[in-house]
Amino acid sequence: MATQGDDNMQDSEHLTYFAPAERYGDDEIRAQHLAFCKEKVAVGILEAMPDPTLVVNDKRQIVASNTLLLDSVGILDVADILGLRPGELMGCIHSDEMPGGCGTAHACRVCGAVKAILGCFADSIDRSEECRLSTNNEQEGGSLDVLVHAKWISLPSGPHAVLDLRDISAEKRRRVLERVFFHDVVNTASGIRAIAELMKDYPQAIEKERSKYERDLYSMADQMIEEIVVQRQLLAAEQSELQTSITDVRVSEIAEDVVRWYSHHSVAKDKSVIIEKAPDCTIRTDRMLLRRCLGNVIKNALEATSAGGEVIVSACVSADTAVFTITNPGVMPDHVQQQIFNRSFSTKGGPGRGIGTYSVKLFMERYLKGSVSFTSQEPQGTSFVLTVPCDLSMS
């Protein structure tokens, strides 16, 4: 039995930020499981489900599952998961943040799975929600997108919700390629073609600004190559196939390089990027990955900054770590803060976007052996802090 408790319902006095924390004790969970198993038709339907499927009680605890679900998580005996909540079973990083477990953490307020279950029991009707799950699993960069369909059923053993868990991670990844990668590459390629045609058809008209057009061509071609490299690196990183290349990197140089690049980016129009401080010292890390992480955060900061505003970049180095801080005057809404590192979440509102901060977290933690965190509040604004070891080869 997965839970710990007495024969009666456990009265939890622990605070919860969202769903109730109370649970049934082990004996009650066992009784609910046995009662459900007596419903042969219900058991047969459960096993016939085409997706991993759970049955939960009104405390969101597992009382049954189909074999497909057990196989997907590598569990042989259903008894090992009885009493758990879905996030605890799937290894959600928020499931142990509060003593009450899955559904009670601050981040659970935006969890599609919890909302589907609560809505299903509240209204006794079917509910479907998308759930962006961050786990400690090495596969897929620890990110999982699941479509949760909750169906309310009433049996002699009590009210239950049947949860069909459909993995839509591949679909989300495809949307990223279609709406971000292909969109950006096509736009850049169109810009290159437009300038090339202008230079070809009107050579005399542009002669005075020829050098400018040549620089723009070079910049756009470089941008398109970078988009391709980004997607290739992200795919390799999610499959744990990315290889790091450790070299000496000057802190001041990489800060100046990435700021220079994004100062001329379209998102920086009528805005400024300022380096407050960056020591002239050397660390050993993967230059390309660190540059990409800093660039993604700076780009996001610029997108969140109004015209006339500024983004401030600073760096400091201690004996063991280098810390980069990127600050902008905007403040993120709470629901954005809770999902900012999820792969398929985007502040832009369009489906299929949102790999910037997700890739930063993936690269920083798994490959640069560092960390990324943020604060976002009035009047300080939003600050992202990227910390890396001074010598990656020693980590």
C-alpha cells in the first residue's frame, strides 16, 4: 500500500494553496479498491481503455488502474500505487512541496489534472484539461504534456472519477516545430530573398547603402542557422544525446557578445540593453550553451519590456560559481510564474510556443550543471538568475 495512515480518514491540518489535503487511510483505500474490483463491468471497461487510465476517489487518491498504466510507469502490482495521487505517481516536482502532497502546492492552482478532477466531482460531469507536467524523469527533459479526461461514475463502492491520461507530448513538439521553428525560418528566409532580389534587380538604386544590405543579409543568414542549431540541440538535449564542449570563456566577453547581438534584434526596437557589470575573468564552460541560455532570457526580457524601457545585465564571479542576472521592469502574473519553465507554455498566448525558458532550464541544469531561478514582484521587476560552476569539467 502506497499510503501511510490509520483505518479512518486522516484529518490534515496542513495548509493547502489549492485542493483539499485530506486523505483516506490505508484500510479505507484497500476497501475501496476491493469494492471497485467487484464491479466486473467497470473493471472490463477500465482494461479496454486505449490510454493509461486511473480511477480516483473524491480525495483524488488512486483506487484502481488499468494494466497499460502500470506498464507505462514500470509498476508490476497495483497495490504499490493505491492511495497515491496522480502527481505523486508521475513524479511531479511539485507533488512533495507541501505535506498534503499532490494538489496542495502553490503551482497546483494551474495544474490541468487537479482542475479536471475537482471539476468532475463538483459537477458530476466529464471534464477535460491539458496538464503540463514537470518531472525528475530524464526522458523528454523532464517535461510531459498530458490530456486528462475525467469521467464521473457512481458505483456501490462510491463516487469515482476515471482519468484517461493521453500523452500529447509528441503533438506539442510538432506544434513547436510548425509554429516556432518553421515560422521563424520561413520569415528569415523570406527576408533574405527580399534583400537579394532588391540587390539583383536594382543594383544602382541601392549602391550607396550596399554595405548595409550586405550586413543585413549576413545577419539574417546567421539568424537562420542559429534557429536550426537551436532545434537540433534541444532535440539532442531531450534525448540525453547532447555533448558539451568545455572551453575558456571570458565573462565580460560573453556578456558583451550576447548583449550586442540582441541590441540589434527586432525585439529591442525602442528599448535598450545595458551591462551594469561583468568582471574580466575566465570560467570554463560550454560557451555556446551558456550564450544560448543568456540570449533566451535577454530576448524574453526585451519582449516583456515596454518602449523606452531597459533590460539590465550583470555578472559576478566567486571562487566556485559565476552568476548572471537579467532584469527587466515588468512583473509576471502569478499563473505565468507557475508555468514559466514548462515546455509548451507561452506568455504569447499562441499554442505550440514556449520553448525558450524551458530550454534554458534544461541546458542549465542538465548540461551546464548550474541553475536558473527568478523573482518577479513590484517594484523591483523581474530578475532571472543563471548560476554556473566556474569549471564545468570539475562538476
